[in-house]
Amino acid sequence: MTNEQRETIRIRTISSGFTVLAIAIFKPFGLDLTQWQAYMHLLAMFVIGFVACLMTDCILQYIFKMPSSLDNGVDYIIKRNMRFQLINTPLVALILCLYRHFVMNVSVAGNSLSWGNFIETLVIIAFCSFIIGIYWRFQFRSRYLTAELNETRQMNEKLQESQQSEVIKAETPVSDDITLTGTTSETVSLNIQDLLYIETVGNYVKIYQLHDGKVRSDMLRATSKQLEDDLSAYPMIMRCHRAFLVNMRQVERIVSKPGGMLLVIKHCEDAIPVSRSNMSEIKKKLSI
């Protein structure tokens, strides 16, 4: 059993336990009339809730293609939990109504299957699900924000180490002067050391570079994919977003934000977004 599977079982056990505890306190469905049998019904409801949670997890994983992965970030987990609640709440309410009709109705009148009993059960489960959702939202957000801050700190340390080592390599007498060409006759000449980042703007790319101590931008009719191919010989130039190529030597620091990270560029303090699909390449570059 993997850690994620253990985590899922723990979460579903706590959630089902909270729901059963709330039912035990308020005693709906005529549980206050069943005396010792109430404990058996509560145990059965716990099992029903737990099994329904596992069924919902399978629906999300295999039908909606949303596995319970802790590596996808806090926004993904929160979005998945919202869908989980939308599916799980009516599912649990339906199964509990069937249990009330076929089992509890024998000893306690008024538990027969009906729209009124279904709505009553749905309201109770929805309330419990809402409270549980708030609790887990807080728990996941706190956990992931802490993990993201630690990861960002490590990435910044690796970034500084990588830049220092590359500065030493840059002292070798190798010319980094390049000329970028687009689909027209226009060209942009620069030194690769001064390139800050490249931004896609419609059918053009905007090339930001350091020129005489100031940041200058040049427009070139080309695609970022074309320039990415032209700059493939320079490993410090990386794609961090579908609209951005960045010179990792010119990244001042990495900043964590909800749902992703930003690369703050030297000399201009521009914050470049890092898409989740490109994050792994950035981490690989920094050996994290």
C-alpha cells in the first residue's frame, strides 16, 4: 500500500467518523428510540459512508481521470475534493435512505423510502460534508503552502549555486554573440549573457535584453518555438511557460504563489509565471 493510499484511507475514515458522530449527537432517523440498537445502526452507517467514499474515489479516478495525487498541488486537491463532495453527498444519502427503508424501518416507523426522507438525509449529509470540506481545505492548504515554501527555498538555494558555477564557466573565452531572425528580414542581435527573457505576443515575440545597463525590448515576427530551437545550444535558456522563454542566469529569485511559482528577473523585477507542465524541467535543471 502506497503512502497516498494510506492517506486516502485515513481521510475517508476521519470524514466518515465525523459524520457518524454528528448523527449520534443529534439522533435523527428515530435513533433515539432504538436504544442499544442505535450503536449497531451507527456502525453500519460508518461502513456505508466509508464504502461510499471509496466508490466516489474510484469514480473520480477512472471516469473523471482525477487520481488522488498529493503531487499536483493544493489547487488540484481542493478542486478534486469539491467534485468528490458533489458526487459523494447524494450517493451517501441514497444508500442511507435504502438502509433506513430495508433495515431501520423494521424497528422504527417513518424510515420508509420516500422523497421526504431522501431530502432529509441529503440535507444532513450535505451539512456534514460542508463542515468536513472546510476542515480538509484548511488542512491541505496549510500543508501544501508549507511544502511549497520549503521547496521554493531549496530551489532558490540551487539557483544561486547554479548561477555561481555558470559564472565561473562564463569566464572562458567563448563568444556568446548571436543574431536571432524571424520569418521576415528583421533580426535582433544580442549577447546571450544579456538576454533576460522572451515573451510571445500574438504573431510576434518580444525579446528583453540588458543593453548599456538598461532593459531594452525588441519585437521580432517569429514563434517562441522557433527561437527555442535557435537557442537550443544554450542550456540556460529554458521554457517556463507556453508564452515565455527565460534565461536562468538572469533569474534573481523564485517566488511561490497559490497554484504555481514565479521567476523574478534581475534588473527589471518582472515576474514570469511557471506552468505546472514546465515545473519539472525547471527542477531538473536545478537538480531538485
